[in-house]
Amino acid sequence: MKAATVTQLKKELKHKDEDELLNICLRLSKFKKENKELLTYLLFESDYEPGYVTLIKETIDEQFEALNTRNYYWMKKSIRKILRETKKYIRYSGNKETEVQLLLYFCEKMHAVRPAIRNNNMLRNLYLRQLEYIHKKIEALHEDLHLDYYNALEKLN
């Protein structure tokens, strides 16, 4: 079965009534955890973005506290998992400022990890790539926000 395009889906959803749309959303939420998480964000969290950012930061804190630091192999796997989940939450939001805030926070936590990430090439490169990515994202934000985020980025270098 070939998936329909977004345009086709949009046209078809316009023809559905409210009850049918509700049933489609509920059925969609039963299949994948990500669908359920996205619906949760859209229904409960999207109205208050600072609260959402705080919630995700707490999640990142918990994940870094549970980080296995016995050797770099396990650290790499865990840190990549944390980054993957952070980017998933960023995708739910779609807000550029939220993206910069969460990635800066991720890099702060990564910088504070002991044993130091600078002793491992893969972790150091991951960290540096994220800093470059954040720098590009800051440029896309409103000019008033540039200084604050560049100062936070400078502290991480």
C-alpha cells in the first residue's frame, strides 16, 4: 500500500465530519507512541511553550543522571539516544526558539558529563557538530534574541 500525499490527506479530511475526525485521531493514537506524544503536545502543551521547554529539560536531566559512564561505548550510545529524543521533542514543537533552547541545554549537560567528552573523538565531534548547528539556528532567529543565545553558546566553547 502506497501512502497518500499530505495534499491528498488534507482534501480527504475536509470531507469528514467532527465525529469521524475524532475517531480517526483516536485510532491514529493507538498505533505508535510518537503519534500519541504528538497529540499530547498539540492538545495539552502547545498553548504554553515555556512549560513544555521546562518539561523537556527535566526529561533531559533525568536521562543524563541515568547515563552509564563506565566506559565511552555506553556513554556514546546513551548520549546519542538522548539527542535523538530531544530532536523528536523539538520536531513536535516546530518552534525555532524552543529548538535553540533545548539544544543549548543538551550541550550544557553534555559538557558537564564526567568523564570528560573531550577524551573521546566521537563524543567531541558530536558536541562540536551540535554547537555548529545551534550557531546556524540562532542566525535564523529574531535579531533581538541573537545576543542572548550567542553568549550562552560562547560559554560552551
